[in-house]
Amino acid sequence: MKKNRVLKRPSPFRLEARLGRGLSRDTAEALKNAHPVVKASYLWGIISVQLLDVLGPEVHHQWFASVRPVVITDGTLVLETTNHFAAQWIHRNYQELVDVLLSVHDRHLSALFLSNSDRATRPRV
């Protein structure tokens, strides 16, 4: 017998905290001056939670749960996917949404999804 599960929505106050809103000036300033890898990890954590809330747990688990932040460089948040198909699918279907969510935090940022193999074969500059 299968039980019906009811998903509880988090309270707006906890959701605000999870999304990183209401940051103190010190925290915002520290993030601005943070190492690009640390900043990438922090921003992806926020964006990932927002994607979970917007798209739901099934879609998030399918496409975004295994995405890992790499670095922020030249106004681009580089994100690593498990394979080339996932990188293409996310780019084709969710790139605009991810870029809009990123623009809330930094209007000059956009996302780039690469697979493990793409990162391994790219020449280092």
C-alpha cells in the first residue's frame, strides 16, 4: 500500500534565509571580495535551492542535483554536469531561468554548463 506524501512548504522566513536574502552588508562585501571558487559555490547553493522551489523536486533531482560549481571567471559561473547530454539539455531548456536567477544576485553573471569530459579536454589558458 503506497502512502500519499504531503510536501510541506517551508515558512517564508526560513525560505528567505535559504535563498540568501537579507544579507548583512559585511556578508555582501565579503562575498564580493571572495575567491572565485568560494563565490561560485555560494551562489550555486542559492540558485540550486531556488530551482528546487521553482521546478519541483523531481526535475531538480533529474537535472540539477549532480551539478557542481567550478569557478566564476569573466562574468561566467562555470558549472559541471555529469555528462554532455545533461549539459546540452540544461542549456537548451533551463539556461534562461538559471541566468535570470543569477542576475538577481549579480546582473553581470551568466551560467555555462560543461560536462566532466568537456572540462577535461578544454585547453587551459
